Amino acid sequence: MDQPPGFSLASLLQRQARIFVPQRAIQAAQAFVRIEASSGIVLLAASIVALVWANSPLDHAYEDLWHTTVSFDLSIVAIEEDLREWVNNGLMTIFFFLVGIEIKRELVHGELSAVRRALLPAAAALGGMVVPAALYIAFNVGGVGERGWGIPMATDIAFALGVLSLLSRRIPFSVKVFLLALAIADDIGAILVIALFYTAAIDFQALAAAGLIFATIVGMNRAGVRSVDVYVFAGVLLWIAVAESGVHATLTGVALGLLTPARYFYSPADFPRVAEELIGRFRAALASGNGDEQQGILLQMEDLSQGTESPMDRLERRLHPWVSFGIVPLFALANAGVVISGDVLSEAVSSPISQGVVIGLILGKPAGILAFSWIAVKLRLCELPSGSRWSHILGVGLLGGIGFTVSLLITGLAFEDEALIADAKLGVLAASLVAGIAGFLYLKAISEPVSSIEAEAQPPGLD
């Protein structure tokens, strides 16, 4: 086939490289929002299945399944936990690894990369943690539920973005980005709360071993070690050491996520030239029938393609569907199965734990997010997102009251008594349902369809 005048492989590759570099952050955000929004449906379905299963004639099978003991004996250390704990402490480490990557992406490329842009979502997230915690403590100060103050502090980004996606183009793109940045900042706060306030007694010998392994991983990172298998092995050792130290094992994921390199190994600017050279060599090897050389060149092209994308972007893209559609729904299936009966509901309604969680999420979240955002703007530390109004910020605050994944995780860390856990879980489920419905109805009422001009200016794929 004849090539169009002025066409060359190098010019095509150069154009693609120019497009790729400045838009990688936008494309990452698009993929994040699309997956999180759609995964909210799967997460909801898993939660409903858990509730129906736990309240069906097969309820004993539900509890028997998640209390099944699974043990690993690695000679050096033996770990024995029930299946629910393996999900909460094991698989959720991968969830927090992705959280760590997402935090780093926002710090490097996203809304948290510049101080002025980061101030508004950071202030909103702070208000969305402090006010709910204070309201919860007001209901539980001095009582058996006092330790659960961290439960209403978290926002579930999958459910929140899922509700926001139902409004399609009625919401400015800047509001979606604000919610995303707020949720990431909220995750940072939740991680700190778990690390500082929900850690058991410390085994300093195991903690020292964890520090040594972590330092080794940092050294491998700086030395340019690129073998995924090596990092997986080191990560497993780190997880075991952290679990034995008494610190919550999922924090291993956050630490490793933050260590993931955000820079590419090969400059995208060199990609067109090197790719064209490899293609030329491959054509020559193809013409000569040299199969070994062809295989070697293909391996070089694969390495070039992977090395031109940062490990952070590549791992986020590969892990995100597995975490959003597999691990998080499995976590919901394992933890959302609360027995609902007349006595349980009566106890929950009168329980200060349930009351604190519900009030903290439904009222505390929007009040804290709106108040702290208003203070930050009035102090001229930052500005509202372009095209947004204060009514949009209040709507985001309402959606922030959807506390699910991390709230349920903190519930298990805060309490050991099954009755207290049930009260807290019912509070989380009820508040999340009310917050989701209220946020959707409010934003739909105050929003008008985005103009065609503004819609065209928005990056595609974020409806």
C-alpha cells in the first residue's frame, strides 16, 4: 500500500509520543473514575448478597464459610487466621497498595501535586474527618463504643463516584475531579488513623525486621532493580513482618504503593527513534529468515514499550480492575452480612454507636466538608473548582457520607464484641444508603445539564 505524502513511521510515533506524555495524568484519572463508578454497582450487589445470605435459612453456611481457618507454616513463622481475616488483612493489602499508588499519582500528577490545588480537597477531607469523629464521640464519650470514633471518618470512593456518574453531564467535570482528590486525601487520613490509633501491642523485634526489609526494598528501587518477582517476594516478607509486629498488615500495601516509581525507565521522547530502529532491524531479520534474531528484537520492543510507561501507571492500570471488581466486592461479601432482626434493629436504633455513626456520616460529613472548604476559600488559600458552586460542594459533602469499605474495616479494628460490631455495621449501612440517595437527589435538583460547549471541553469517558 502506498503511504500518503509526507508520511513516515517516525513522524507517526513522534505524534503519538507528544500526545501520550501530557495526557497521561488525564487518562489515568479517566480510567480511575470509569472503573470506580462502574465497580460501585458490583460492590452494591455483593453487599446485598451478603445481607440476604446472612438473613436466609443458609445463614449458618455464611458464618461457617468466613470462620473457616486457613493456616500457612513457612518454618520461620506460622500464620493461622479465619477466611474473613485473610480477606481483611491479606487481600485488602492489595487494595491499600492500589490506594498508595493512587495517592502517589495525585501527589505527582494530579490535584494534590500543587499546593494551591491541593489545599481545597485537603481542607475538605480534614473537615470531613474531624467533624464526624467529634459527633461520634459526643454520643459515645466514656462508653463502650468510644473506640469506634474513626468509623464515620471514611468515604467510599467507589460508591460516591458511582452515584455521581448517574448524573452524567449534569455535573461539571471539575466537581468530579474535586471528589476524586477529596477521596484520595480522605484515604491518607484514614491510613494515618489506622496506623496511629488502631494498632495493637507492638513487637519491636518484628517491627525492626520490617524496617530492615523496607530499607532493602528502597535500596533495590534506587539501584534500578526492575524484576517484579523480586519485589513480590520482598513484599510478602514485609507483610509477614508487619503482621507479626502488631501494626495492621494492610499498611504494608500503602508503603509499597508509595515506593512504586512514578518515572519511566525510557524517555518517551526517544521512543519514536528507538522503535523505528527496532522495526527496521525486525524487517531485515524477517527477510533473512533469522528466527532467533526476530525473537530477540520482539523482546526488546516489549521492554521498550513497558519501560516507556512508568511502573506506577502500569501497575495501577493492571490492578485496578482486579481490586475494584474482585477484592473490594469480596471484602463486602465477607463483612456486610449483618443479621437483621427485630431485636437487632431495636438494639441498633437505641445504640449510641449506631447513632454516632449515622449522625457522623449523614450530618458530620457534609457539614465538615462544606465548613472547612468555605474557611479555606474565605482565607484566600484556594478557589472553588472552575464551573462549580457552593451547592456542588454541599452535594459532594452529602456523597462523602457514603462510608463503606474503610468504615467496615475500622469497625473490625475498633471492636471485638459481636454486638458492638453489628451496631456499627448497621449504622454504616443505613447511613451510606441515606447519604447516597440524599446526595443524588440534591445534586440532581440543583444541577442543570452542562452546556454543549463545556461538555465538549471535558475529557471524554468521564460521564
